[in-house]
Amino acid sequence: MSVDAGELWRSVTAIVDVPALWEQFWVRPVGVGLLYWRGILAYSVVGLAFYALVAGRGTPRSLSAGVRYIFPASLAAHRSFWIDLKFLLLDVLGIRRQFMVGVSLVLGVTVYAGWLQQLALYSRPGFATLSAAVLGLPTPAQMVIAFVLAMLGGELGFYAIHRASHQVPLLWQFHKVHHYSQQLNPAVITRLHPVDDALQTQVGFLGSLLFTSVVFPSDIDALSFSAQSGGVVAFMLLKSFTSKLTHSHIPVSFGPVLDRIVVSPVMHQMHHSRDIFDTNYGNVLTLWDTIFGTLYRPPRDAPIRFGIREFDDNHYRGILHCTIEPFLEAARLLREGRAFRRPPVPADAIAPTRR
């Protein structure tokens, strides 16, 4: 089955107002900035609740003390924190995120939609009956199903590229920029190399589209298309909110059961530890970590040293350095033939996959 890109674009734009979406995510950077600050608000509410119920117990509690707890002054002592703020500024201004959303939008309605039409998963044995049943449901129910599928597929795609970014030296050169920070704060989520950001965004986005295409054909009527796209967008918004909380110093755990399904701050803090390797790759779900054996749930109040072993605090020299050096290191690995040769895990490190 061949797909005419021009015809595909015209059919999609008949359903989706692409220029309006483009204006929202590219021309109006404040929209992206507001999305970030809504996530910060959610982080603040959860952080203050944790302080009031757990961390501040036994001490005089006040709002100012709670604010100092969730935004400690000690952050300023780390040179890497000031680099985080520079990345944050770029993100809030929309310079990076606008580009990524714009690329996802264009690829989603051209290349990806063409692939999914060719695959036609919804019409294959085993899926056709399921697809017909779902498409017969009310639109709100379709959106819930689309959201669940988008989350499962997006998280599987993110898990795969995230794990590869740690285990493949060539990809690690770009991903380690995110792990440079020696402490966690909500700005760390914006510390991403453009190559790493593009890989994570596109592979995760494609995973969401692939899973939802099992039920929702890309050439379906406008109502069902809205349900599918609404589910994918809802999952992307959920990621934006939760990432501010998981990239924090607040030691919130969801308990021994939920920690094996959903990413809590404690679980992602373990991923950023310099003493723990090959673990907790999920962004919203730990489900795939549980399935593939990379889940690590730490003991209660376990100490954590953030950062990576390759560099000390003197290595943080600015955004330009974080952007250019990975290309130089990747070129060196390619010349030496070590770009795809995974190095051994340090003997003194914790690694679930080594058990």
C-alpha cells in the first residue's frame, strides 16, 4: 500500500488546524513557559504536603519553612545548578521545546501517519474486533483508552531509547549532559542535549502513535481522530507535570506496590545516582523496568550521590560546553571503534541486571 504524502497532509489538515497548533507551540513561546510553571506549581503543592506530613514532623512548621524545604538555598552552592537555570531559561523562552514540538507535529502528520497507514495494525487479525469495539464507544471512553495506550507505548519507546542512551557509548555522550547535575531540582528536566532530546521525544512519540494505531486507524473520521490525538496529548501533558516532581530532592515513595508501576521521586533519584547503574529508566511508569528486570527500589533513607563518575564539579562550564563536547567525544569514540562497545559496570556499583 503506497501513501501519497500530499494527500495525507490534506486529509489531516481537514481534521486538525495545523497552523493554529503551530502558532501555539512555535509562535507563542509563553504557552510553553506556562506549561512549565504549571508543573512547578504541582511540584510545590506535593512538596509542601510532604513537608507538612513527613519532613517537618516534630519541628515548628510554617509556610516559609516549607518553601525553604522544597527550594533549599543549598542548591546555589552547586555550580551545576546555575547551568540548570540557563537551560531552564532557554526552555521557558521556548527556544528548544518549540522546535521539538514543531518537529513532532510535522513528522506526526506526514511521515509517522504514512507508516501507520501502511502497517494498518487496526485491520489485522486480533486487532480488528478490538478496534471495532472501541470505535463504537462514546468519545470520552475512546479518549481514556487512547490515553492508556499512548502512555504504555510512549513509555515503552522512552524506556528503549533511554536504556540505549545509557548502554551505548555513542548515545551516552549526549545523554550524560542530563546527568551532569550533582543535585536534583525541577530545572534539571530542561538540561538536555538537542540530540538526546530529539531521540527521546521522537521515539516516545512514535511509541504512543504505534500503540494507539492498534485501535485507531489514522484515516478514521474526525471524532475518533480527536479521541486518539486527545489521548496522546493528555499523556504528553502528564509527562510534563510529573517530570518536575521526579527531578527533585524530595524523597517521596509511592510504596512497595505502586513503585513497581509508577515512577516516584525516590525511584528516579536512584536513576540519577552515580553509584547505581542500569536501573529505573521509566519516565512516568516503572512497569517496563519491572518487566525487563531493571527496577531498583532502594532501602528506606538510602543515601544518594548525584552526578556521574566521569566528571567532578569543575567540569560544568556552560551551555556551549555541554552542547559541543558530546559531538567531540562521539567523534573520538567512532575513530577508536568504541562507539557501540558497552563498558563494564564498575565493580562497586549497584546494578539490578548484574544480579
